[in-house]
Amino acid sequence: MLFAPEALTPTIESARRVLKQYYGYDSFRPMQEDIIRNIMGGHDTVVLMPTGGGKSVCFQVPAVVLEGVCVVVSPLIALMKDQVEALKANGISAEYINSSVGQAEQNSIAGDCLNGHLKLLYVSPEKLVSPGFTQFLKRLRISMFAIDEAHCISSWGHDFRPEYTQLRLLREQFPQVPIIALTATADRLTQRDIQQQLKLHEPRVFLSSFDRPNLNLIVRPGQDRVAGILEFIERHPNESGIIYCLSRKQCETLTAKIQQKGVKAGFYHAGMTPNQRAAVQEGFLKDDLQVIVATIAFGMGIDKSNVRWVMHYNLPKNIEGYYQEIGRAGRDGAPATAVLFYSFADVMSLRDMLTKDNPSLTQLNLTKLERMQQFAEAASCRRKILLNYFGETLPHDCGNCDICRNPPTTFDGTLIAQKALSAVVRMRERGSIGLLIDVLRGMRNQAVLSGGYDQIKTYGAGADLPYLDWYSYIHQMLNDGLLYIAYEEGYALKITELGKLVLQGQRQLPMKKFQPAEKAEKLPKGKKAPRGTGKAVDAGTQLFEKLRSLRKRIADEQNVPPYVVFSDATLQEMAVERPTSRVAMLAISGVGMKKFENYGEQFIREIMAQGGAPSPDDAAEADQAALDLEVAPPARKPREAGDTHDNTFQLHRQGLSIDEIAERRNLSPGTIRSHIETLYAKGSPIRLEEFLSQGEYAEIMTARAQLGGEPQLRDLFDHLREKYDYFKLRLASLYQKRLSGK
């Protein structure tokens, strides 16, 4: 039975209860709680979070808690369908109205709204502003309006949609109803435009970190793209992925080549009929197709959480579009990869296309294309560049991009940067990149002379460097967050707080001489590509695949996408924790009451069938769980001669690493880690310092103290931003118990 409205006091405590009961999470992610407090207080709110950062929870949870219905404006039918299916799977009543819904069904949904039986109603912007619909909304008790993909309202953004501009009528027609604007891609100017266009009243802006540390960022040369793609897919069997192409022909040709390798793939572009596109999209959502090759017509409305990689066959038009597209990978928080193939020929093709598309926005589009080009050609941490573009500073290199793994040599570029920054200041922050370079090189053209820039102190200060060198260095400064471009002020360069520190000599700036990468980052044959932070689940890989197969069977029976049942991240945690009781299963992140009622027993049975609980200490709980489920207790595997744990211990005493022991014993590294944990817990003299440093232990204990009580491992894992894997977390707990004498 779906959520039935009840009297809930709009407090953060009731919001936490909703989060646990319907979503299966023990705590909110950073910033979510503050956003929900603001919304429940009846205030206009702007939420900027990366894809997969948890934007939907920010309005869905208060929608359940507050009286009335939340009206969600969403741009695509597929997005509405996916989100409504996910809400219903969690036990929350929700529906959508758009052009795909017949009149009889619309009438039924309207009746549910009027009777107070719905908590969330998704509508398209066209439907919202259609004649008569506003009058219908006035008959409802509306808790809030949530505007999803709010960047579509701004002509400065990368995905402007004229119908979104009509949404300003919400403030005029419903002045007392709070408006929540949400987006994953909005630069400084677009953020301001969203507030003005929607006529928000003193909104509080929540700018979450745009960092997606689980995304492994790679740029490869454009040569041999097809061979590189086929090799990548071969090394990532059964993993869902999206490949974006510039043209329809490329989509179809590449799909045929992938299919020839036996991979289930489909293409998607605007030249197909709606039914053809819907069939391909449905096949991808249900994991019947592993790979989608598409133009940018695909993906904005896809809420598929288990996409493990995204590739760009061609250079995207701008960083906003690129960031949104790679954000479709790893929405569940598990490791994922983003690969971009780059060639200068793509730049030239895009320049021609952008010049013809919209002459009034040609300069804006070309400037944004230049930033995208510089990202692809960069010799510094790619994640830093992305975050700086959105106004966020990363204090250290990410360690999870191709540049960080193969860093170029650097030199002290502080003096070069100071010359450029000084010129920007003396030009009163009114000059574009080209004009700044002309001033630095001492050019005497009309723009320099008419502005009086030949009279400033830094005129000609960089005459020793050629134009292209200055062009490269200034873009490095943009990428490193020392400058930004004010598009609305004639593309003038502005200096940031970080830039001021460098100018004042309070901070040095390492620079790189740009040299295009000669080779793509390649992996030894037969090895998995590095994904995310390198902490992908290696224990229980076989169990994970079994659980994935079970999820697919259930999803097919219910005619829903597999990720609606459980996300990859939830299955990975099950594979590690191996829950065999109701309490243990509900402790898994992403398992709420409704999902446990629907699927919990089936997954417990599968875990038991694969060997039950992970250690002998859990045997009693597993036996009791088996009795509860009326199945046979998990079989106890006979131990090897000499005891399997003792065999691991003897190899550990010889100084072998976990990987070496696993290879010697033909077991997985995860199994060896579980042996190490059990041995240490039983008092064996394990060399703990090989697996856990004192600094790591201190940081984990500090996190435990901050959470209070006896926190779940998942809570610790999230609180520490996935810095330490479960193995280290368990060892820290065992060490703490040994110190306390428990």
C-alpha cells in the first residue's frame, strides 16, 4: 500500500523518520537537512547540486511531511515516469500528467489530488501553463512548487527552453506558495538569472559541492576512437554505458560496430520516431541493452542510477553540457568512469555549427567552446577545472583523473600570473582575453589605444612571450580559478580572491607548458579500468553478480527498471555485509520498509544460498533468519585441512600482502581480508600497521565520536566521504575494542 497521508508535524525529526522508512537511509547527506529545514519553513529555495547528489530527496521528503501536494515541474516525460516509479516503489503516492496521459486517467489523478490522496504531482511546463490547469491548481492545497532542471529558464545556460520562461506566472498566481528551484548545472550568471526569472522572494541559495569524487575523468586523443571504445567495453562487461556522438550517422555507424562484437547496443537520436526512441530507452533502462549510442537528444530525463560509464565520441559544446552528461554515470555514488575523445577537428566542426545555429549568441557559445577546449587540452587536475568553472575551489589535486595519475612537469609561473593579473586590475577588469594579451605584448591596435591601455604600467610587460603562450597561460589561470569571464559584461576578465592572493605574492602558482598527450592512459590487458576512488567492492564480486541477476528477474516481472528495485551501491553493500536477517537487511543503505517488504526475503535467500553470513560469529543470526523465513539454514562449509584461516595467517607471517596471499590461495582479496579481520578479532598477532596507520585510526575514531553512539559502518563510510573502505573501518573498530579491553 502506498503512503497514506497522516498528521506529521513538519520537523526535521519527522523528516528523518520519512527518510529511513521510505528511502532506507539513516541520515541525510551534507546540506540536505538544511535545505529541508528551509523548505519546511515556507521559504523560496535555490538548490544547486551535482547529478546524483540527492536533489530529489530535498523536495520529496518535505512533500511527504507537509500537508498538501507538491507540484513538480519537470521537462521530460521519461524523467517524470522514472521518478514517479521510484517514489511508488518506496511506498509514496505520486503521479504525473503530461501529453502521454489520456483524459480519463488525468481526471482520475485530478480526483486523487482533490481528495488529498497524492503527495507529489509531476507536470510538464507546457501542461502547467495550459488554459484551465492553473484554475485546477487553485482548488488544491499546494505545499510547494519544485522546478526541476531550473537552468532551462536562463538564456545564458546551455539548455535554454522558452516554455520555462512562462513559469514566472507561479509567483503571480500563487504568491504565498514557496518555490524550490533545483539544477545540477548552472554557472554564476545562470544562477542569478534563475532567481530573477522565477521572481523568487529572498531565496536562500544552497550551493552544494559540485565534486563527484566517484567519477574517474579521462581525456584521450581522438585517433582510433572506435578501437578504444571497443577495448573499453570489453574490459567492462555487463556494465551499462552511454556514448555521446555529434551526428546521427555517427550514432548508427558506431552502434553497428559495437553490435558486431556481440554487445547489446542501440542508437538514439532525434531522427527516429517517438516509438523507436521509447523502445530503445526502455531497453536501456531495463538492462536489456548494455550500451546506448546517442546524440545529446538522449539522457536528460534518464534517472537510471547504475550507468557505470559515459563516453564522448566528440568534444561537447560547453562545460555545462559535458558536466551534465557525465553526471549520468554513477548516480548511485558507486565508482564510474567518464572518457572524452578529443581532436582539434571537433573544435572546428563545432565552431562552424555554433556560428550558424544562433547568430545572436555566437560570441557566448564560442567563448564557452573555448573553455571546453581548454579543459580537454589541460595539463592540470581536470576536477579542479570543472569545479572552478562552477565557482568552487578544490584545495588539492583529485587523484582520480588522467592528469593526476600522470602529472606533467611544472615550473614556477607566479611572475607570469602576476603580470597578467596586474594588467587585469589596471584595465579595471574590463578587458577580454584577446585584449589582455595585446596589452601584455605591447600591441598598438585600436582597442588598446582607444582604451588608453598603452599608458598603464603593465603595457608590454609580456612582450617576450608569443601570443599562443599567453593564451595557454591565461586559460590555465581560468582553469585554476584565478580569473573568471563575465559574459554579461562583454566577456571581461575578473579577478577572484585566489587571484588576489597570487597577485599579492601570498601564494605561488605552478604552471605547465601545455603539450598534448601523445598516448591515452592505457591499462595492462586483462585488468579492470580504474573506477572512482579505487574502492570498488572486490569482496563478494560473485555474490554481487548473483544479486544483480535476481534484481533483473524481479524488475522484469514487475516491468520496472532494475535500479528501481535496488541501486548498484545497495547491492554492493549487501555483497560485502551479507545481511541474513531483517534487522541486518534494514541496516543496508537504500533498504527502506517498503522495499524490505517487497524484496527483502528474496535477497536474504539469495545471500544464504551463496554461503550465508560472512563469518562464523554470525552463524546464530543466520540460523535464526533461516527459521524466520522458513528455509533451511545456510550450509556450513567444511574447513580446509589445517584450517583456512590458519593458512592465511601462516602466509601473513611470511610477509605476503593480501593480494599475494589471495593469488597463492586462489581466493579473492576480499576473502583474505575477512580472514584477517576474524584472526585479529580472535587475538592472533596480526601486523595491523600493514593495513591501518595510526593516523587513519585517529581519523576514524574522531568520526565515530562525531556521529555518537555505535554508528553503522555505512554511516561512518558516508561521514568520512568514502575515504576509507569497510575493511579499514572494521579493523579500527576491532582495535578500539582491544584497547578498551572489551
